[in-house]
Amino acid sequence: MIATLLRINWINLRRDKVALGLTFVLPIVFFSIFAAIFGGMGGGSGGSGGASATKIIVVDLDRTELSGRIVEALDGQEALSVSTGPKPTEEEPAPYTRDQARGLVRQGRYPAAVIFPAGFSETFGDFGGGGKPVEVIHDPANPIVLHTISGLLQAAAMTAAPDVLMEKGMGQFEAAGGTLTPTQRVLLGTFKGLLRGGGAASADRAGESATSEAASSSPFSGLIPVEAIDAGKNEEEPDAKPRSIVAYYAAGIGVMFLLFSMANGAGGTLLEEEERGTLERLLASNVSMQSLLFGHWLFFALTGIAQVTLMFVWAAVLFGLDLWSPNHLVGFAVMTVATSASASAFGIVLAALCKSRAQLGGTSTIVILIMSALGGSMVPRFIMPAFMNTTALFTFNGWALDGYLKVFWYEDPGASLGRAMIHILPQVSVLVVMAIAFFGAARFLAKRWEAA
């Protein structure tokens, strides 16, 4: 009897493709996605351009032999991929300026930029903490990058310039304990040359093994003072209200739950009408399938707009999200209309694909969770390997999230309203195209209802 029950249950599970996918396929897919994300964070043999390498900009305003050695040591770190200027074309491009580097970080193109100030070499190695600080212009949405770069800067200093550190240390020793004898100076000069000769090899070894944790635990962890600067802060208005991190995460959560609402709302309503026979009676009247689909799409698009608006207003009132400035308010309105229109059409196409509400629930769960994981709604994309940032471009969440982040997080504080709208034009255009494509696909698949 038990064997018969087991066989019946297996047959039922095998026939239900959605349940079969939820049981066996979805866990493997999710495991693969998160293994690719967090497995890549452990390093590996990818080199500086590997999946786990953090891309940063380095601007050397000091332009001395010492600063060049430290920049070279940073470039040798396995955990970093250093860029000092635009990619070369026919002519060798000029190095980035500080303003260019800050602008690229503010736009989300890079998570951080390291700026070596003019005069850096003159105060380097001041063990009393009087050294000129290196600026790290960073994106606060990525809480890891600032600490990583700060630690790796200390590692680069120790491995790239041990001769300079020894010279500065002996200078302070002489000031406190007396001058060296001529013989001691000769020996010191010889040892200094040996240290400098091994500097490049030391830097290469550091690139393979140095980490921020190791560097920060060293007694020389303050060799290079670091000044952290928020890339989004308006330097012309130092007293301006800082950005709220709520803006970064509100978009990801909002987009994911909007998809679930549209799948259950727009999709579920159509299938419920089919099951009750209401759909057949409507089609038997003067209502066309196109008008019927358009009516459902419009209603749930408006519902989606209300849902997202309520969430962002709640974030503004309770958590300080800056929603009411003109650029933010207009950008939010444009993005919400485009996102809700596309999400509503997505829910309708899912209904046209599925034959029952149970099938819709399973299918929508699989599709939405996978898109949310790949698109950045679940895990911030700054910790994803490079190839997964590319896969995000093939998801609804990726484009919607990028658009909202451009409005609230990666905006130019001094941009006019027109420039702010042009800034989000790629994301809005793709979402509109998605809405048209989803609606067209739903209209084509809905022929099965007309033929019924």
C-alpha cells in the first residue's frame, strides 16, 4: 500500500512541472547564483582583473618617484583593479583628474577613487601621524570598499617603500638618540639599497597575499593617513543634507514586491475570470480581447503606481528619504510610471502563459526570485562578479533598480531637471520597450482564450 502511495505521489509531482521545478530546479538555480556571488569573493587566481577584484581609480597628484612606487604596488594587489585614466584609443589619454574621478564614483561607474595629494612624499613615513592624508572618495552604498582600500594602502606602503620608511625611522632615531657614526651610515646606505632592490618583488608578493585585515593589524597601519570622502556630497555646499542609504535599498525592495503584486493581481485576476467563466461571457459580448487586456493592464499599472508611491512616501516621512526636491520628485514619477506599466504587462503575460492560478503562483515565484537575485534586489550588485553585472541587464529588476538609483543615489546634485531626465532616459526607454513587448506577447498568447 505504501509503495502504491509513493508511486501515485511521484506521478502527481512529475505531471506538475511547476511543482517539480520548485522542488528540484529552483534550489539548484539559487545555490548557483549565490555560490557565484559569494564564491567569487574568496579570491582565486583571477589576478587583478579577476571576478573578485574591486575596480578603483587612482589619481597621483604628487607625481613623484615614491608615489609612483606605491601606485604600482596598489596595482599589483590581487584584490584591486586599478585605472589611472580612460582606455587608450589612437592617442595616449591624459590621467584622470580629481574632479573626473569623483564624478565617475558619484555616477556609480567605480566604487572608489584614491587621490594622492601634491606633497604626499614630503610627509610620508611620519610615524607621529603628521603625514599628508590620501583621499579615498567612495560610494557609501558599498560599506566594504573603504576599509579594504585603507588596509591595502598600508600594505602597499610597507612593501613598496621599505627603504624610505627605514630612512625616516632612522632620522627620527637620530633626532632622539644622537647621530650615527660614518661606519653606521655606510652600512645603513648599503642596507637601504638592498631594501629598495627588493621593493618590486615585495610588492608582487603583497599582491598575492596582503589583505586589509593583515594590514590593519600591523603596527604600521597608520603609515598613510586616509581621509574618507562621500562621493555624493556636494562640496560646494558642505552643510547640505547628506544622502540617506534608505534611497539605495528602497528601490530594490519596491521593485521586487511590485512584481509579485502584479503577477498575483493582473495575472491572477485574468485566470480567475477564466475559471469562473466570466472571461468567456465577456468575449461573447462586444468586448475584444485587446480591449480586455488593455483594461486589466491599465488598472494594475495604476495600482502599481499607487503601491510604489505609498512605499516611497513612507520612506520619506519615516526614514528621511529626500523625495520632494524637483529632480527627485519628477524622476521618481517618470520611473514609477514606466516601471509599473512594464510590471503590469509582465503580470498579464504570465497569466497568458499559465493555465491555472496554482501554476501562476509557482511560475511567478521562480521567475521573480531569479530575476531579483540576478538584478540586485536581493544582493547589492557591487559584491557580484563582473559577469553577473552583465546578466542583470537581461532582467526587469536590473533596469528598474538602475533607474531609481540614478534618481536618488547616483544623481548629479548640480544638474538641471532636463539633464536629470536625460540621465535616466536609457532605463525608462528599456522599461517602456519591455511593457510593449510583454503586452504584445500577452496578446499573442491570449488567442487560446479566443479559440476556447
